Amino acid sequence: MAPDSAILDVQGVTAGYGGSAVLQDLGLSVRSGTMTGVIGPNGAGKSTLLKVIVGYLRPSQGEILLDGVAVTGLPPEQRIAKGIAYIAQTRSHFPSQTVQENLRLGAYLVKDARLRAERQNAVFERFPILHERRRQLAGQLSGGEARMLEVGRMMMTAPRLAILDEPSVGLSPKLVDVVYGHVRSLCDQGMSFLIVEQNVRKLLSVADFIYALEGGRNRYDGTPHDLSEDGRLAELYLGARG
Amino acid sequence: MHGASGVRMLLDLVYFAALGVMTGGLYGLLGLGLNLIFGVMRVINVSHGEMLTLGAYTAIVMGLGGVTSPWAAIVAAVMVVTLIGFLIARYLLQPLTVESRIDEQRGMVLSLGLSLVLANLVLAVFGPEYQRVPGKLAEGSIVLGDLIIEKQRLIILIASLVLAAALMAFLRFTLTGKAIRAVGENPEAAQASGISVRKIHLLTFSIGSALAGAAGALITPATYAFPAMGLNYTLYAFSVVIIGGLGSVWGAIFAGFLLGIVESLSVIWLPSGYNTIVGPVLMLFTLIIRPQGLLGVKPGRA
């Protein structure tokens, strides 16, 4: 596969709830090995877009292509099997099960026990705190630790495309840096990312490519640098946050 | 004279409490199945008692067919009711699923309709007569002074507890069991882990139904079966779940015994025939005093 080929293509997607369209004719693509960010005001359709890509929500029009193959009709678990991973905004884990059980469930589709052990070791190496707390219930973890568990849960399937919905939510600025540090290093190891974020400044500082949405439509796409340079856009997406 | 009547009274209490324990295990098992289905699928399964009815009548059909071993009847009941549960989940509940969740109200209304249809189907096929399987789980009784306990009542208790323990071990220690709990806790995250919520729903409803079916076949050697028997057991199951706490496994077991004992003791003070109101009354008291149930977790945190 060429290094600049698209791992994900969203083509002309229209989707919504109960007849009202939240997304309208939306297009987006994620190049293999890059970190692509999606920004936009509340109600722009960012989370809905992710739900359509992961398969929780069927679009009324358009296609989702993974490696050039349409997955639009597949349920989420089959997209996971094809190399997608997803971390929801809040509580994307199982609080009443232990850290280790959470990781085991993350590897639900991985039948090879040796592969599971390898990946669990990689998770514990990256997040020693999870190793320390492996027998504790996930519900007892702090917000930052829970986020790390979710990243670990995701690593268990060794996904090629990780989809994150506001990974910074509820975390201190310091922890946001820690989480994005891990995301960046996983990306450098070849994992592609699609990230929705309210923390626009943080996302612009780490992402390779940015899509800006407004009212469920494409408003802008380009590099973070170009977006910051464009006075009007910078004011629209960055201005309010000073 | 006074002392003797006091002792008499105490012995009566112990006697009735022991009888209550015999039925309590069964109530706990029913509550556990209802709790499992609600906890994982968010379906308030009003037809849970009818799964017991179907299990009981499977045993009766086996008896009519010449199979006298109640144990063979239990195995047959589990198989038949598992299949029926699967078909209900697949063809009636699955179509109500939107974004990996079954619509709660529609699920409940559907199961209410289903309970009426199933009870009347049984009535149409088998008639209104009280029926019973020919065999017994065990002959004889255990006699402890005035306390006489039929051996088969004891077997029903033990079998109920064994089934409940097997279910708990399955949910706690197997990967599939953990996946079932994961879907109950967080269906989106379960799907993001590659778990098929659809398959887990089918499995959960089949297991919950199978447990009720097993209970039905288990009790027919000791009590009579009749087409409307399910409603009473649905009420018991609901009482157990509310008293013990929605979603609480130990709560269901504990509430099962509590309900069995209080119901049995009520015979001392209440006119006969009134014992069926004990469950609903206990349920109401629980809702007033401790709405989340005795061992339940307060809503909001869950």
C-alpha cells in the first residue's frame, strides 16, 4: 500500500436522527499513518460523523470506505474486525470489571492467546500504572487512568485506524499532554488517527490534517498551519477561546 | 402452661420459615433470570413467568409421552424453552433494536402481549385442568420433630441454587459471561471491543428463558401446572427484583429467600389464599423505604 493512500474515505454522507439530517453531503478522508483532526462548534455533527464511521448509525446517503472497500452496511463489530477502533467521549470502558478484564474484552476478537499476551505486555509497558492496578475495578480508576485504559483497550486489537471522540474531555491540561503524547507515538508507529476535539488549540498543535465542520457540512480542510494563517477561520474556530 | 405455648409458637415460626426457604430458592432463581434480561437488554420481560409455564408443560408432555423421569423432563424443558426464548429474541425483540439498544417501552408492551398469547395458547392446547407429571424427584420426607419436609422440595431448593450458582460462575469467569456483562454495562464500548450486541442479546434472552423453563419442569412433580400459573411467578420474579435491587445478583437471591420466608410465615396470621399478596406488599414497602432495593445501587451512579 502506498504510504499516502487513504485508509478511510467518507463520501457524500448524509445522516441524522429520525428524519432530520445532522450531516449533509459530508466528505473526509484519512491518509494512512497520519493524524487527522475534526473541529467545529457544538452541533456541527462531529460526534455523529464518528458514529456513522464506526457503524452505530447508518447514513441515509453516501459511503464509508475502509482501504477503498465499502463498509457502510456492516455492524460495528465487523468494522472493528477490519481494523477500526473507537473510544467514545466518556466512559468507553467497563467500570464493574477489572483493568485486566477490560483489556481481555478489548481483545474479544483476538483468538491467538500469544498475540493477546504480547499486546497486553505492550499496554502495560506503555502504561505501568495499569499493570499496577490490573486487578482493580476499572470504576476505581481516576479520569486520566481510565483514559489510558481505554487507549490500552484499543491497542489490544492493534487497529490500523483509531477513532477518538474528544480524548481531552475532563482531563487536566497536563494529562491532555500525556494522552496526546501517547497518541502521537502510536501514530508514529503507523497507527492512523481520526480525532474529534473541542480543544482546538491542542489538536492543531499535534494533527497533520484538519477538517472543520459547520452545520453538518464541510467548511474547511487543510493543514493546521494554513488554518491558523487564515484570519477569518482562525477567528471562527480559535477566536472564542482567545 | 404459658412457657409451653411460647415454645409452640417459636417452633411454628421455625417450621414455616423452613418451608419458606424451600420456595425462596426458586423465587431467587426466577428473579435472577428476569434481572439478567433486564440488566443486559433493558427489556422488562413480563412474559418471564410464561417461560416457566412452557417448561412445566414440556415436562407434562414428556410424561404423557411415557417419560417418567423428571430429570429427563427438566432437560427437555431447558432445550424447548431455550429454543422458544431464542425465537422470541430473534424475531420479536431484535426488530425493536435501535442503535444497539432495544426500545424499552416497546419491549415491555411486546412481552406483556406475549404473556397473554402464550398463556392462552397453553389453555387452548392443554385445557384448563390442573396437571402434574407422573414421576417424583425423590420419595419420602425428612422428619425433624414436627418439621416435615418433602425430599423433593429440598431437591427443588438445591437445584435452584445450583442453577443460580452456575449462572453466576458463567457470568463471572467465562469470556462470554464477561461479554454479557459488558453489553449490560456499556453496549457502545462492547461493540467497540468487537462484541456483537445482537448475538449477546439472543444468548442472554435464551439463557434467562432457559432458567425459567428449568424452574417450571422442576416444580411440576411437586405442584400442579395450569395455563395461568405464569402470572403468579412473574409477580414473584418482579417482587424479587424490586426488593433485592435492580441488577443486583445477590439481591435477587437474598430477596428470593426473604419473600419465601415472609410468604410462608404469613400463613400464620393471614387467611389462606392471601399469601399471594405478600410479594407485592413487600415490593411496595421496599419502593417506599428503599427505592433502589435492599442491595441495589442508587440510580445516577450506574
